[in-house]
Amino acid sequence: MKLDIPTLLFVNFIVNIIGLGAMILIWRRYGQRFAGLSFWAIHMLFQVIGIGLDISPHFLPEWIMSVFSNTFILLGALMMLIGLERFTAIKSRHFYNIILLIGFVFLFSYFAFRSDLTMRSVSVSMMIIIIEAQMCWLLLIRVSPDKRNMTRLTGLIAVGYVFVSLVRIILLFIFPIETNDFFKTGPASMVAITAYLSLMIGLVIALVLMVTYRLLAEVQTEEQKFNKAFHSAPYAVIITRVFDGRIFEVNEGFSKITGYRREEVVGKSILDLRIWARQEDRGAVLQNLSKYNKLNDYEINVLTKSGKEVIGLLSADMIEINNEQCIISSVSDITEQSRIKEKLREMATHDVLTGLANRRLFYDRFELALANARREKNEMALISIDLDKFKLINDTYGHAMGDLVLVQSARRLVDCSRRVDTVARFGGDEFLILLWKIKTHAEAIKVAQRILENFRQPVTIENQPISLSVSIGISFYPEQGEDILTLIKKSDEAMYRAKEMGRDIYAM
């Protein structure tokens, strides 16, 4: 192939088309992530249009086509400057550049109309120097020092544009162009076009490297953030492989909660540690992860290195590491919170003094027993118990001693009832017992008699024997009623009748 100016311009046109394709791909892939990439693509588009106007058949006078061609090329250079500013997050005003570009159009048009090819070339080179010098200042000086490794190569390419344009201007003044046909200007123009072509190839490479450097920097930043969050998290974080449960990494929170040091667990299987207090928890966790790929706030029991059991709240997600399915899990120690929660639940459903079920829990247990009785056709019994002359005990020994008597009485009632039955304190010295699944009245009477015999034994508190007796009333489901309020009313009536008959007896 003969190497001449038209051939070089055609090669330049092809290279710019390739560069345009590369910039469009980068813009579409990372345009939402990094600012300024669209201006890079516009720059390449204007370069293609400008060179294309030079090598295409002229449908307008040559000087007019030349004005359009060089204006597009310089406007593209300005777009590149704006794109680089946005990419590096440095703002500038370009009013003066627009004024210079307008002035260039008029000046170039004048020289083009007069067929002064030398001054046309000088004016184009001067505008390239002005715009590229701003790029040099931006990429090598204005950007922060931590970004200069990213922008240095592109800045040096801009220096190359300035240098080639400056040399071209000097040579044009020493050796003016003697022809009016740009395609016949000789070796000097061929060298300039070749230099600009080389710089364009370098610019495309430099821009791709800038985006790559930025992506790597972001990856490193995200990795640092992850590592910091991973290792400083107050809860246990562990990464395991799905296939065999091998542990890839744990944080300091894991060591604090389980007692295992990092070097003791990394590389081992989670099964080898035996940290699952209940294997059914592990099965449920894996089942949920395989179905939903994540798990939130699942309560588990964890065994520490010392064998202590810890209550943990587990959240987990499926992730992919090195093309392997892994699980990243976080476990927060909620042992103390669970104890407090259980204590609050206990306080809400149990009598504070005696520890027996309170009225609320008694009603709940009755509903369960009622459903069971209806389903299995069973009978139930309610026993109301009242301590005889308890006011006299309070007046004689004091309320503190009276509270201790209530505690002892609660223990005796629990001892006299069956494990399936519910003993409750309804207030003061009044107690109720719910008997599940009785077949005959005799079973309830037997419990009542056992209670009477037990309470006939004095209660010894602080070496002080205190005589006690109780009055008992019994009602039966479904004979006396099918709801809790009716049955309590009937058993209370029977209890008061027992008191009227002399106390220390039961009545039905």
C-alpha cells in the first residue's frame, strides 16, 4: 500500500472508529458509575465526523468542508476535556474556551477562504495546544495526589499533543506550505498525521486504563470496608463452604462468643467444632438456605469451646467465592436478652411471690384443657382453696411472716396436685387448681383430702410453728358449667359453704 496523506487519514479514520466503539462500550457499561464517560464517547464521535469530512467526497467547497472538519475535531477535544473534569470530579467553566472556539472558526474560515494552508494549520495547532495544555494541568497538577497514578498516563498523552503541535507550528513558520492542496503537502504533514494517530491510539489505551484503575481502586476500597466491618463486628461472623462446611474465615466476634481462636477453626469443617447444641437447628437452617438463599433472625443454641451453651440469633446469606457456593453467617449473643425476656414472660404469667401461675396463665391453661376435654370427652374439676384465718396470721406475726406462709402453702399445693394440673394464686390467700382429665368425682375428692391432711401439719417458719387449715370448694366440668367463669363461681360457692360448715373441710 502506498503511504500518502489520504492513506494516513483513512487509517486515522478507522482507528477513531475503533476508539469510538471502545468508548461507547465503556460508557454503556460504566456510565452510571463514573461521570464523564459520555463526553469521551462524544469526543471520539466528533473525531470520526471531522476526519470523515476530510476524506469524503466534497459536496461543498473545499474551504467550507475544511472549516466543518477542523471545528468538529477541536470541539471533540473540548468534550474530552469536560469529560476528564467530570471523571476526576473537578469543575471548571468553559466560557473562555467557547469564545476561543468561535474565534477560531472565524479565523480559520478567513484563512481557508484565502487558501492560506500554512495559517490554517497554525491556527488548528494553536487550538490543540490551548485545549491539551488544560488537560495537562488538570491531570498532572489539579487532581489530588492520590489520583495522579490514575491520570498520569493520560496527562502525558496530552503533553505529547502539545509537543507535536508546538513542533508543527515552529516547522510551519520555518518551512511554510507552498501548495493549497492539503493532500500534497508532503512529508511534514505525513509525520504530523502519524504522530497524532499514535497519540490517539495511546489516548484510547490510557482512557481504558483509567477506568480499569478506578474500578480496581473501588474494589480495594470495598474490600477494605468489608474487612473492617467483618473483623470489627460485635457479633460472630463466619464464612463456610456449602459442600463440606469448611470454614474460610471467622472474625474476632466469633472468638469472643465461642472461645475458639481463628487459627483453631479456619480450614476445619463446622461439623468438627460441634458448636450446634441441637442438630435440628442445623437442619432447619440448611433447609431454609437451600429454599430461600437467606435466613433472618433464627434463634439457635450454640456450644462454646468450654461446653457452655449460648443462645444466638442467626442470619445467613448464600454467596459465591471463587466459583464455590458459600454461606456467610452472623450470630449475635442474645443469651442475656433471652433470660430477661423469659423473666418478663414469667412475671407476666406467674405470681411474683409464690411463682405459681397467675390469673392470666390459668385462663390460658383452662382453654387448652377445655379443647382437650371436648375432643377426648373427658371431665375436669376446679378446686378453690382459701387459707382459714389468714388475717389472724398477718396480724399476729406480721405481713412478712404472712408472705412466707403463702410461699409454703403454694409449695404444699403443688406437692398435692398432679404434674399435669395447674396450680394458681388468684390473689391474697385464694388459690385455684385445675384438674385435667378426671374420670370420676372421686379423683378430685382424693386431691382435696390430700390437701386437707397436708395443711393440718403446722408450717415452721424461722423456728416458729404456725397452725394452718384450708377450706375447699370443688366444681366439675361439664356438670356445673362449660366456661371458666361459671366453674370458678361454683367452686367459690362450695368453698364458702365449707367455711360456713366449720372450715378445714371440702364441699362440692
